[in-house]
Amino acid sequence: MLPDRWNHRTADDGGHTFEFYWHRMDGAQPENCHPVFIAALKFLRGRLATSSSAAGVA
């Protein structure tokens, strides 16, 4: 089973720690979300809707 949240530490530029978490595809946009992630979420939702429609999934 995958954890709900996790961190990844890099060694570049003196080190950075990135925090990750799962987000529900049908959930509200996270607060303070970077525009790149908003665009990615919109893209994925559109692709999933298209895939579901093509497959006859309600």
C-alpha cells in the first residue's frame, strides 16, 4: 500500500525536500496550488472524462 503523503529529498543546489500527497480527482483544487499543477489537474480530469465516455463508463 502506498502512503498518503511522502517526502523526497534531493542533493542538488544544497538539497531540496519535496512534499507529495495524493489528491482526489473529483476534489476541490488545493489551496495555494501552483498554476502548473492546476493545469495538470484540469488536463487529467479532461482525459479521464474522455476515456470514461469512450468506454461507456457512467
